[in-house]
Amino acid sequence: RPAVLLVAYGAPQSLDEVGPYLSDVRGGRPTPPGIVEELRRRYARIGGRSPLLERTREQAAGLRERLGEGTSVFVGMRHWHPYIREVLAEIRATGCDRVVAIALAPHYSRMSIGAYERALEESRGPLEVALVREWYDHPRFLDAVTERVRAALLRFDASIRDEVPLLFTAHSLPQRILAEGDPYPSQLEASMAGVLARLGRGSERAQFAFQSAGRTAEPWLGPEAGQVLEELAERGERNLVLCPIGFVSDHLEVLYDVDVEYQALAASRGMRLERTESLNASPLLLDALEDLVRSTARQRGWD
Ligand code: FEC
């Protein structure tokens, strides 16, 4: 049986690790001290560190249970320990020679999933690795997000529930990906459409925006979520459900950018913002991951 490897972004495990972590994320470019300080402040605000590694390990444990004894499920990170290269070495040491890998980001971009793909390729050695490149349209993933949106809408009074606008968000990327024909924006639109169809809602009261743009000089994809939120407030909207559909786990970009920054902005505009709960180890998300592992193994003739 192939081993299974869940790969995710990576997160510093203490405030001391924030500086070296940022230098990894920035590909070795020096980080201005002000940015390191700002990011430390943000991690301190969400409890001193990101829960991303724990959440990913819980997803791995849930998946292991579903796949049964005899299938090992590993966790590897792109920008921090346990690095993808460290975990691939560990997998090779078990004597296993085939791996099904899933990036815990459902939408393909050359700058996101492509980077996971390159990290796997660089250090796989003799291992055969089958990476699931995209799963933005997997029915169980869309069911999982829909369940979270329904639960967020239930926090509003029944008399206004159907009218509460929905704002779907994902991590921004530099605009130059558009010139390369990158499918990232269209896959995000397709996921949003799949969730709206499941909710039985039209697209009139739903929008998409990008969040968490990086700190670089080049232009990043928009519209920016904070700006959309302000426009909605100006139009007189008093309620909003924000669904970070581009992320599957709790981490800094959800717990700080949405729960601190956009929440403060919403409050300052007299708006009630409810964020959908992250999928984390949701049974529907685990259904999707299980199916992706089984179908990939089948396609490769590894089952
Ligand atoms: O909880 C944590 O500690 C980790 C939160 C985290 C996630 C995440 C996901 C994505 N990123 C993506 C693209 C970029 C690009 C740059 C960039 C920079 C940062 C910085 C931090 C950070 N990202 Fe991130 N990202 C997370 C955290 N990200 C911190 C550094 C400060 C800053 O620039 O804001 C720009 C790199 C550069 O400067 O060269 C590009 C994408 C995702 C979603 C896909 C995925 O999860 O893999 C795309 C989680």
C-alpha cells in the first residue's frame, strides 16, 4: 500500500521562530525588522503560535482511521518543520516506495500547489509520488463548506437569514499569475458557485474577494476583502457571513486576518460579521480526502 502524505503551508511553533520562518517564506530575502515585529505581534495575538500543525495532524489522524490499519499517514510542511524533505526521508526509511500526497489547499496555482509539487520532486529520491494537484470541485469538499456556511447563517435570526450577504475569500497572489493563465481565480469562482448551488442561492447576494496579500511591491489580486467589506457597509449592509473557502484549517490568516482585522473593520462600520468555522477535521472534509487517496491509488494501479 502507498503511504499517504498531507502537505500544508507550515507555521512557526514559537515567537522565536517567526524570524527564520519568514525568511523561509520569503525565499531567503531578508525580512525588514518591522515586518518581523508585526508578525510576532500577530502570532502573540492568536495565542503565541499558529494551530496549523496540530490541525493538520488531526486531519491526518482522522484519515488514518478511515483508511485503516496498514496505511501510514504523514504530515509535511512547505515552510517549516516537519519540512516536506524531512518527512520524505522518514517515509523512505520505513521501506515504503510509493506515496499519495494531498496539498491541503484545494485550488491550483503554480505559486501554491506548484510549489508543493516542486518541493516533493526535489526531495523524493527513488520514491514514486502521486500528488493530487487540485480538488476544488470535489463534491464532499463543497458539501463540507456548504455545511459551515449553513451553520454560520443559522447564527442569524430566521427573518433575515436568507438576505445575509456571503463573502467568500482566499489568499491573494501576485497579479502576474493572470498573464500565465493560472487557473487559481477560476477554480475559486467554481468552488463558490458549487456552494451557492448547494445552498439554493443565486449569486446576487454573494461575492468573492482576496485576503492576506503578501508584503511585496508588486500588485496582488483583488478585490481585497477589507475593501469589499467597506463597500458593503456603505451600501447599508449590517450583516455578513465571511467564508475563507481557500483555506481548510485554522491558522494565522484566518485567526488574525479575519477574526481580528476584518472583525475590527466590521465593528467600526456597525456591521455584524460571522466567519464560517474552519473545516479542520470535519467528517465531510475527511470523506473528500479519503476519496482522493483511494481514487489516486486506483488510477496508479497501487490499490
Ligand atoms: O498559520 C501560520 O503560521 C501560517 C499561515 C499562512 C498560510 C498561508 C497560505 C498561503 N500563502 C500563500 C501565498 C503567499 C505568498 C507570500 C506569502 C507570505 C506569507 C507570510 C506569512 C504567510 N504567508 Fe502565505 N500563508 C501564511 C502565512 N504567502 C506569515 C509572510 C508575510 C507576508 O508577506 O504577508 C509572499 C512570499 C514572498 O514575500 O515571497 C505568495 C498562498 C497560500 C494558500 C495556499 C496554502 O495554504 O498553501 C497561495 C496558511
